[in-house]
Amino acid sequence: MSTATTHGGPQLPQERRLLTEIPGPRSRELFARKQTAVPPGIGTTLPVFVTHAGGGVIVDVDGNSLIDFGSGIAVTNVGNAAPRVVERVRKQVADFTHTCFMVAPYESYVAVCEKLNELTPGDHEKRTFLVNSGAEAVENAVKVARHATGRQAVVAFDHGYHGRTLLTMTLTAKSMPYKHGFGPFAPEVYRVPLAYPFRWPTGPDNCAEEAAAQAIDMITKQIGAENVAAVVIEPIAGEGGFIEPARGFLPRIAEFCRANGIVFIADEVQTGFARTGHMFACEDEGVVPDIITTAKGIAGGLPLAAVTGRADLLDHVHGGGLGGTYGGNPLACEAALGVLETIEQDKLVERARHIGEIMLPRLRAIQEHNPIVGDVRGRGAMIAVELVKPGTKEPYPAADIARRCHEQGLLVLTAGTYGNVLRFLPPLVIPDHLLEEGLSILEKALNAD
Ligand SMILES: *Cc1c(COP(=O)(O)O)cnc(C)c1O
């Protein structure tokens, strides 16, 4: 049974293999069906239909094997069919699929919460509860912060992305496609500047200080610090274009929050679980959030998300005030335990750093002779290039380059407020030769201009 032809996972041949054009004829047939069954609001980055995936490849219905630089948007950090995840889920599905943790609990939920309390930044006493999606985690973090502080205002940042539900799309900065036509938005959400080094008007050197001063000034003068329940921030802005806030910005904002009784919520939905070369991205500057939201990489693709934070905040909410029917489903909890074992035993935090050490120098070398590469940035296996029209900072559309990569069998994602960022999120288990081959494809795609 466990041959490459019947299973996904790391035993799939780790090779790029193009048998047809991309997408091939079977994928095109299926895509035509998709277009009549599914609304266009559900977009498609690369219309190949998948049969297997694992290690660093995705295999499609036409037999093509593509190099994966996307991990299903930073989800399959441990791979798409990681053996420890598969084993645990297989056993669990045969034992029981659901009881509802709020009706009759089970151990795996508690074990996931204990692990997150231990692994997230800070030695203080913590609590965790589980939900289904990143957006749900962020919504719940805000609920807890409002309840515990008795305040209403929530501060989010330029270029932020926090989800697609009413509150989280309100927290999200970018109108098209996330907010356009979906208003009215949730009240009491305020937006302040983010320290975006590449685009800071006075340049990167004073960016952290100036951006923090502006953000704090807006909070104190326009909202009133005493009215603010929470500040919600991604330690690296994901959908916004992998913007690493200039060093010093995050600690300054966290310190301001502490001094003013504001709950500092780190949204680590995209940056978490070894992705950036730390278990969580906040660790890079030693920032300890009051609440941290996690999802994406947490359970290898099974729907799971978590809210972890200071015990005094989370314990503030009355019994029955939090939860949901499926939150912490037993299959997803087993998957999360398998993910955490895999990260630890296969040393994936170190592996993420190794991926960055391969990718960053090659991308910087490309930047030296290719003027459309305006900026190369990122940490660990969360890397991006920001594209510009040569000699300017005007955005160059990343989708054009992404399409060329896709045609050559390299799956890359785009991002950015200006749609001009190519982002790379390879599974942490991708073999080095596929990383190198993917970078060569990317280099050609960039140079073709
Ligand atoms: C993806 C993402 C979300 C939303 O997660 P969903 O599971 O899609 O609801 C929230 N915050 C960040 C930073 C994300 O990257």
C-alpha cells in the first residue's frame, strides 16, 4: 500500500516532472466544472487539481509533479502527509470523530493546550482554548480582551490581515479583495501606521522610531489609551507582503501597551510553528504578547486554531462565554500533537533557518543584477521579494512573474498591499535540491523581463 503511486507524503518522488503543459487537460476539465459549481469569489492561484502531495512536491491529475513554495499558505510546515500526523489521525478517526469538547471532553485537546502554554513566549501562567480558523481565533482574542479590560476600542495596523469574518475583515487593511462591497464594518476599530522599512518616507533608519511615535500619538490623541482594549499586530505582516516591522517597533508598541493596560495581541496565524526560524516570530525580538493567536501551521492542514494568553485575562470570561461546536475537534488535536512532535524531533526550527540561508543569498544575488527586485526580505522559511518598476519604487505586478513560475512547475504565491510581492513559504521538509531548482526557475522568470 505505501507506494508512491497510492500515497502522498515524504515518500513521493521528490522531483519536478512536467508531463503536460500547466494546467494539463484533466485539470482544465475539472476547472471548468469548478467554474459552474463554485462562485468566482473563491479564487484559484494555480488551477491544477491535486491527487497527492508531500515533502516539497504537489502531484496533479495529469501526473505533473510541481515544486511547492506555498505550503497551502504556510499550513503544511511539516509536509502534506507527515507520517506522525497521518498515524495519529488515522487512529483517532477509527476511535471517535467528535463528542464536542464542551459536551464530553477528551485528553488530546488538553494536551494541545498544555503544549501551547509551554511553547509560546513568556514564563507566566497561561491558558489556551481551541477554535476552527485563524479568523475565529482573532475574534475570540478580541472578545477576551474587551471582557477583561471593560474597554471597546481595538487598534490594528496598516498592511494588516486578520481574516474574512466581519470583525477580522474590519481589522484587515486592504480593501480589494477583502473588504470591497462587504460593509458596513464593525465599530471601534482604528488603524495606525506600521514600520514598513522599504516604503517609509524618510527611509529605513528612523522607521521604527517614527512609526511607533506616530502610532502611539494616534492612539493617545485620537482614541484615548484608556479606551483601548487591544492592539492586534502580526509580528511579520503576511498578506500585506511579508513586511518585517523595522527592529524596535514591536517592542516599543508592546511596552506602550503594558504601560497603558492595553492587551497586546500577536496574530501569529501565519508566522507561527517554526516558520520563521523560531517557534513563534515574536521571539526574534523577545516580545512577550499578552495573547497570541495561532492557526495555519498548527495541525498540518486539519482545521484548528488557538487562543493562548495570560491566565488572568482568559480566566476573566464567564463559563460558557467561549467555545464552539467543532473547536478542538479530536482529529485536529491529534494532528496538532503530531505536528509538534515532528517539529521537535525533526528539528524543523533549525530547518527553517537553513532554508532562509539557502534562499536569501541567492535572492540577493538576483537582486544585484535585476532592477525589478526592489527588496529581498524575510526570516527562516518566510521569504519575499518586492517587485518594482526599474529605478523606482512603483509596484511591478507579481502575478506576471508568478504565472511564469507556475508554467514551469513552481508553485509560488503573491501578496502585498500593492500586489507586487512574491512570497515563498516552502514546506520545512522540502529537500535542498528542490529549493535550488525552484530558485533557478524563479531567477529565469524574473530575468525574462
Ligand atoms: C490567514 C490568516 C488569518 C485568517 O486565518 P483563517 O484560518 O483563514 O481564518 C488571520 N491572521 C493572519 C495573520 C493570517 O495569515
